[in-house]
Amino acid sequence: MAYSDSAPSVPLRWNFSQVLGQQLPSEPLQNDDIITTVAFEKRGDYLAVGDRGGRIVIFERDDRNTNVSSNRRDLEQRDFALRHPKFRYKTEFQSHEPEFDCLKSVEIEEKINKVRWWMTHDNLQFILSTNDKTIKLWKVKEYKVKHVKEMAPPLCSENMLLAERSFVPGLETTSAANGYRLEWIEKTPQNHLPPQDVDSEIGGIENPFRSKCQKVYASAHSFNINSISNNSDYETFVSADDLRINLWNLEVSDQCFNIIDMKPSNMEDLTEITSSISDIKFLNDGQHLLSRNYMNMKLWDMRRESSPVAIFKIHEHLRPKLRELYNNDCIFDKFGCCFSGDGLHFASGSYSNLLRIFSPGSGREEGIKLEIRGNSDRKAIHQAMPRARRSSLSNIIPRGIYQHAHVDSESHNVDFPCNESSKLLQVAWHPTCNLVACAAESSLVLYYA
């Protein structure tokens, strides 16, 4: 389905699904563990997460029933699973390390700004990841590893007799039994155990993920890279900073083409900061796109460029505080946006860890507000911990939920206090069902409808 101006939308009722990576209130929050980007794989079977520590964590779908059954109850459970995916930790790898630009005397953080899944014609999986200056192409592949268990084959009575006769001390002559001639060349030492013909059996099968860096694309942006997007030709992708957009060929890492350059001759001429687009998504119909700036989210029809189809107001209540938000650098926060697979629902984050979901034509212009509580009860430690003490994200497995997101779909007009220190920047919508992943500090909170 695709968005239509006259297509009515039914508001979705949201329910908590699961939380990944939640820490207990007594555990300190490490700056390196804060999630900075989230992306679903095209089919929705995998979910990639990047963090400030330069790592990429991959989750896999864990709700499918692989056993074929015609039982009605099993079929109902499988049907529900298709509508409500669950995910579990799969693997992680270090994508970027901190660097130092000697020419500009600038430290380059390892923080992952964006990740994008890339699937080729032969279904190989790749991930594009970027920090402020360097883009990397990673090949991620699932290997089937068979564990072989050694075992001795059972001996029949005939073979046991041959074994006993063959290892009698002093036996150096040939023997014939059952028509077969057995020759022993050496005398077997006394008290030596007979060697056994070893057979093997498969003890288990694992499917681990392995990652390998295929290409590195660097030294093409003067400003910090904030977005990457792969094209439908399976050969090129674009990277963007605040003022420039470059076009890359996947196979060529040492050169690119600059297709848009909005840098003024005098940087002091830059105005209208709140109108700067922080995220853009193309809908599946190829005719609409969704954009997000600091104040609003807009839906555009590319056949009508004069005005957007719909405007979703998110930060209009902050307009009187723009000067204050500029002074504390909040005005530069880059909020992402996403949409449902049928193109009828749209979502973005806000301050106070609010998720805003809009359904045009539903009669609710304000949309639905969900307050995402990932680690809100734990005192944040904003100073980065020493790298030697940085904990691995392999503990991102669903744990005991002490608090999760709060749904307020009925009282959608209730105004929450604006807390600029807690911001929901990264959101992603599952491509085939109504499941939204929200990055709240170091936790990934999932909701379904």
C-alpha cells in the first residue's frame, strides 16, 4: 500500500513488546554504550544498532516457529508471531576506532552516526557504517559450523576376535580370516592399547555471524557526516553532511562525485538553522518522501513540489524557547523519522523521551504520544569511562524489566514536561509489521500495534 491524501487511517493501539540492553538502576550508564543509530534489515529479520563506542550490534528475529505443524493452535501462534516479532542478540563487532587528524589537529570520535543494510542480488548481506569522517563497508555472513564428536564404532564379535588375535605379543606372522589376508609388519609393544578406527557424528550446528571490512571511504567531507543511503542500483550510495552530498561507487573507495554543495562563500551567511533537514526517508511507493527538521516532520509528494502533503507539528511548543535552545546547543539535535510499511503511519522522537506517532486522516492531528522509559530512573554518567573498562554489548539480552515505556494512546493530548537532557533521537519501523524500535540511552525499547 502507499499513502493517499484521501486514505483514512485508523489510529494504532500500541503495546510494549520487549527491551534490549536494559541495565539495572544501580548500574552506571557508560557514555560508550549510548545508542546512536538503529536500522532494520530490508526483510525485517535483522536489526542493527550502532553506539558511541564505535560498535555495531546485530539482533536476529527469534519468534518464528521452524517446526512444520498443522495443529490449529500452532498455526495461530505462528500467525501472531508474524505480526509481533521478537529479537535476540546475535553478534557485535568494532566498526570504528578513535582517530586523530594531524592536519587539522582534531580528534575524530568513534561514534557511529548511521548504519544502513545493503543486500545484493545474490542475497549477501552488507552494512554501511559511518562516523564523522569515515565510511566503511562491512560484509556480514552467517556460517553454519558443525561440531564433530569423535566416537569409536561398535565392534562385532568377529572384529573383536580379530582385534584380540592381532594384538597378541609376539605375533609377526600373517593371518587369514574370513577370506581376508591381514599382514602385520611390526611387533606391537606389550601393554600398548590398540588403536581404534574413529568414527564421527555431528554433535550440533551453530550459525555464527562473521564480519569483515570490505572497503573504507574516507577524506571526502570537510564537515561531519550525518547520513548515508544506498541506492536501488546496488552499485552506488550517497553520503551527506550539513552542506554537501557526495555520490560514491561501491567498488571505488578513493574518489567520489560531489552532487550538491550548499556551502556559502561566507559561513556567517548561514541562516534558518531550524529548517535544516536532519533525516529523510523515501516511502515504498516511490512517489512520497518523509522529511524531519528540528520543528516539524513533513510528508511530500514528489509530483507536487510546491507544498507538503501533510505537516506534523512536533516542537511548535518550543518556539518561544529557541534562543535558549540555541545557547545550550539543543537546536543542533538531529531527530530521525520513520514510517510504517503500508505508508499510512509516521513517527519521530522528541524531548522527554517522547515518541510521536501520526496517522493522517484519523482525526487526531496531535497524534499519539508514547513516553519511552529506558533507563530514566538511573543517574546518567556523561563522562566516558576508560576504554579498558568499557563493557561489551554482548549483555544486550532481554533481562528483568524494572520499568518500560508508558503508553498514553488514549490521553494523547496530555502535555509532558520538556526535558532537553533526555531525547529520543533514533527510531526505526519494522518493514513488514507495526513494530517500532526506540533508542533510549543504552536501551532499545520495542513496541508493537
